[in-house]
Amino acid sequence: DFATPRAILTGHDYEITCATICAELGLVISGSKEGPCLIHSMNGDLLRTLEGPETLEGPGNCLRPKLIQASREGHCVIYYENGLFCVFSVNGRLQATMETDDKIK
């Protein structure tokens, strides 16, 4: 037998660099090379777009997500290529930011 996808998630214009699944909340969160992070339902519906802090965005300073992790309590932590951590609620609200010079893998 061949496996078939449960849903096809759309919305990114560039390649996906990171993703996570939160089965407890039924969410898939993904980040692309040149764009925002997106929250989809397990059915494939686009629910939210997570935008980084406005002060760091600009033509020469695009926020590129490298790592994403979601909690069952409804928080999403995103680590960006420039050393910035952001914590979002699943409603898309930015709750906290922190910068680091350390390399995170």
C-alpha cells in the first residue's frame, strides 16, 4: 500500500527550513527561508502567520527561522538565524524576545 498525505499545507513562497507538530493542539508550525512562520491545523487550514519584531525587520535584515518548538500549553519558541529567540502564543501574539551570540543547533 502507498501512504497518502493527510493534508497538503500551503502558504510559503520559499523552501521550508524548520517545522514542528504539536499533536496535543492539532497544529503544524513551519518556517521558510525568506518568510514568516505559519500555523496550520492538522487538516491543512492556515490559521495564523507569526511575524518577528518589527524593529528588526527590513530589506537587509530578514528574519530567517532556523528552529521551532511548540508546547502543549500553546507557546511557540522560534530561533532565528541572527541569534534572536521569540516566544509567540498560538494566537500569533509576540510575548517575549531574547538575543544571544551563542550558536544554537
